[in-house]
Amino acid sequence: MAYSSILDWIQFNDVMSNPFYPYQTYNLPFDIGYKLWEIIGGLIAWIINLIFPDNGVSTWLISPEVSNMFALVLFMVIIFAVAFIVTLISLWMERKVLGRIMDRRGTMVGMKGFMQCIADGLKTFMKENVIPRKVDKMTYMWTVSLIIGTSVLIACMIPLSPRWFVVDYGTGLLIIMALFALAPFFILVSGWAQNNKYSLIGGMRAAELMISYEVPMLIMIATTCLLAGSFNINDIVNAQFDTVWFFIPQILGFITFIFCATAEAERVPFDIAEAEAELVEGWQTEYAGMKWGLIMLADYMRGYVSCAMVVIMYLGGWLIPFASAEINGWVPEIVFLLKVWFVFFIMIVLRGALARVRTDQIVNIGWKIFMPLSIVNLAVVLLLKMGGIF
């Protein structure tokens, strides 16, 4: 049997020429996953063929259907890895900015302090997994799993560009908001399941927060979709490229949505569900070690999703204003993430500048200020649409 070169097994084919390609348009992370499997699968197939010449397994490993299957697995790993790294960078940025606000340097452990995030993650994973004796164990575990799972899911569902997406769904914002709104329900049940008064109060506060702020958020999402004429995220972004960024006609909605998104992400000054000063750690009190670390990671992922929704709805998404289509096609993912981090910077400044809002103030602000502002914003958009301006 003649020697078979490794180049005979590793061939970089056009991903869209695969008959099992799952998308109608080009998908960059899937293409990366496909190329990775062509390298990994081709290498494995070549080694097996060296040991067992003319075997069927080697050919099977690089067949179109198998390549597509493993490309899907690697595709999801890439999507999660990017969302995870973006979340870690957001955490690092918050520590550094809050340090400057408080007149200190912030974390300084490796790579300008970035390695502190990695160290904290390893520390929580090495801590003992303690479960209190009298908790409702099944509910206690399932609720935290669902909180973390839905947070990771919506973080991965956020498209970074027309070529970086999981699914190009027609009702994108509504699906993301629906999953985003599940967490407060899980938090309420989790607070009850822990058999702890602090946790129960924290869960009840989370439900109170949800009721007060999700209604204005839904009105503003519907307003943006009305202005764009579509629920599809890609259509909403393109509509802002064809006209103006939506924060100009919706300046009231833009400001209101930032505050509502901050509240929904349970960030200071709206973190009444945790409230370390009076509730120990709120609804998270009885979660220790790895569970607590993953909850904190999920909180920052929800913060990333909140900022991404602001960018998609009001700041033109991944497009640069007054730039040609060629320029916008270079690195739209980087443009999108820079805008996300800018919005997150605003949230960090709010955290450093404002004290925590009391529970009665939370309700008053939500119903007496943000709800009327969202309705006024809707009325303005209706007038603009009826007047033919948009």
C-alpha cells in the first residue's frame, strides 16, 4: 500500500457546498467549526489509515454528514467561548472602572488585572459544594440550573453580525426577552426552596422587580419593532442604517430602556434581590462554591444581554453610521462588541455613582416614571410613522 499524504485527508472545502449545511446564508462560526473539524478529523483519519490501510472509518470521519455533525458541535463551543470571554472582559472592565471611580487601581493580578477573573473562577470551583439540610433539594438544584442555563442560552443567542448568529429567527427580540424574563420566576422559587428567610425575601423582591420593569421594557421593544417594521434583529439593525440610529427619535425610550435593562440584570442601584447590606446575599445566600460562582457568571451574562439589546434597538447594532457596505463588512463583530462595552461602561458608572434604591422606590420608579415614559415614547413613534417620517 502506497503512503498516503496527510494533505489527501485535510481539504478545506467550501462550507456552503456541503449538502447538509444547515443555513441559507454564510455563517462565520459554523465555517470556523467546519474548518477545525477538517483539520482534526482529517488528522485522525490519516493516522487511522496509516495503522489500518483502506479502512472505512477514515473515509467516514471526513464524509460530508459526519463533518457537518462535528462542525455543529464545534460551532456551539465557539459561540459559547466567545460569549464567555466577552463576559470575563466585562467583569474585568467593571473592576478596573469601579477602582478608578473609588480612587484606587482595581485588580492588578496578571495581564492588567484580567487574570484575577480566572483566579476567582478557579477558587469557586475548588470550594466545597455545601447543600443545607432542610432545603427542597430538587427545586433548590433545578432552579439554579435553569437560571444559569437560560442566561447562557440568551447570551449565545445574541447575534454579533449578519454572519455570526445561531439562528436567524423572525421574532428574535421577543424570544430573547421571553427567556430573559424567566429568571425572576426561577429566583422566586429558588428563594422559597432554600428554607431561609433572607433568600425568601430576596426572591420576593426579584418578583417585585420583574413586575415593575418588564412591562415598560416590552412596550419599548414593541415600539422599536414598530419603528423598524419587523421583529427580526437583522431587519432592525438594517432599518437604522437606512435611516438614523433609533436613539434619536426614541431618546426617551433609550434612556428608559437603559435603566430598565439595568434593573432586569439586577445590577446596582437596582440589586434589591441580593442586597448584601441587609440580606446577606439575598436569594443566593444558601448557594456555595461552584454554584455561587456560576450564578455570578450568569448575572454578568445577563448584563451582557441587556447591553446587547440596547445596542441592537438604539445604537445601530454592528453597523457604523455613514460608512459604506464594504467598510461595515470588515469586522462587524468587533464594532458590535465595542458598542456593547460602551453601554456596559454606562452601567458601571451608574453603579459607582448611585446608591441602592429602596424597594418602595423601585415600584414607584417603575410604574410612575418608566411606564409613562415608555407610553410617551410609543406615542412619539406612532406619530412619526403616521406622519410618514419613518
